[in-house]
Amino acid sequence: MPALMILGAASVATAADDPIVEKLEHGEVNWTTKTVVATGSGAPNLKLENVAQVRLNAERAAKVDAYRNVLEALKGVKITAAEPGASALENAQVRAQVQGILRGCKTVDTRYYSDGGVDVVVRCSLDGGLATTLAPVKSYKKVKTEGEAKYSGLIIDAVGTTAKPALQPRVLDDKGQPVYEAAMVGPSVLRQRGAASYARTVDEAKANKLVGKSPLVVKAASLGDVASDIQISADDAQALRDANQTFLAEARVVIVTDGP
């Protein structure tokens, strides 16, 4: 495209000053807002009758290209740190379902160029149907809901561990057994907001309304076999097991990490 851009819509906004953004070959994932963004380009067809038709045709082509690039970007989105979305998209049925969902993504920027070409930026939420189609949970686990609701949420401080954001992170005890995973989240909640959210700092995580006013804050001890699995101490794991776990079933979990 030429360097001269003559008209544009609003640019993509982020939910934090320093969002956790993972660059992919065909787009990027913002793990703070849990969205995937891609750009498509439409070249002008100068054989059309007038400028309006040239621009409209290029805009349609750019949107199709953007959807295609989102689909390609999703191949790099991690279900776990060791399993990219590409593995799920090899299934023709899953791929068709994802393509249908992508039609509901939002156009967040349209850039018109002096030669009649157009760029379109599309943003899609990773939560909702997209995540549950790419990373379905086959069986759910019942959590403890008895006793005092002492904690309103869970914050895992994994800064310094090189923890990687993923659609299905797990929190493990010192022996590698899960104390939190997507299977513990109610199906409707999992569809609405996924298994966990991500933040850069503990203060940012505490400011997230999702975890409420009295979250349990624990420090990651290490990573599991994959970089999206976070191990915590035996004492912290026991505190989680002993608690009323309603906040886990509601996915009121924020993982603090210093990078994708």
C-alpha cells in the first residue's frame, strides 16, 4: 500500500498501559484483553466504474483477507504452552465452526489510501465460542462450595518464571497435581470469560473487578512441564483446597506474568 493514508477510523484501544501482547505471524494476541487482532488488505480494481465502487470492492476484499489472517493467527494461539491452536484447527468441523464465529468479529480500524486500496483491522474476542471451540472441556470437576467464602478470587504472581499465557492454564501443587484448571469452571462461565485472565503486575490484577475485594494472592514457585502450568507451594495449594472454591468455579483467577 502507498504511504499516504487519507482517512481512518478509530485505532485499537487496550485495557492497560502495558498490555501482554504476543506477536504472531499473521496477527497478534492481546492476553490482557483476551483478543486476537489481524489486518487485511484490499487492492483497488481500477476497472470499476467509479471511485466509490473501487473503494467498496477493496474494503470487502480487505475484510475477507482480515478474517483469513485471524484464522491463521489462531493457529499460533496457545491452548496450553505446548499445544497451539493449529492442532485443533486441523479438524475440519472445528475449522468450519471457527470460521463461522469469526464473522461476528468487529472491524476496529479502516484505512483508506490514495490509490483506492484499503486496510481493515479486525478484532475478535478469545472468550466465548472461539475459546470453547478451540479448547473444549470434555468433563467437568465439582469444586468445594461449602464453608465461609473467605476469598473472592485468586491472583497468581508468576513474574520471573517466564509463564506463558494460554487458553487453558493450570495451577499445580508442589507434586504437580492440579489445584485449578478449566475443568473446574462452570461451562457457562468458561464460555463467557475463559479459564483465567492475565495482568502485568499484582497491583493491576488487584484492580481487576473480577477478583473482588479479598483475593488470595500466591507466589508461583516454578513452572510445570509446560510453561502455562504454574506450580505453587504445598501450603498455598492446601489453602486453595481448604477454601470455599466458588471463586474458582467462576474463573475469578488472574495470572500475573511479565511476558508472553
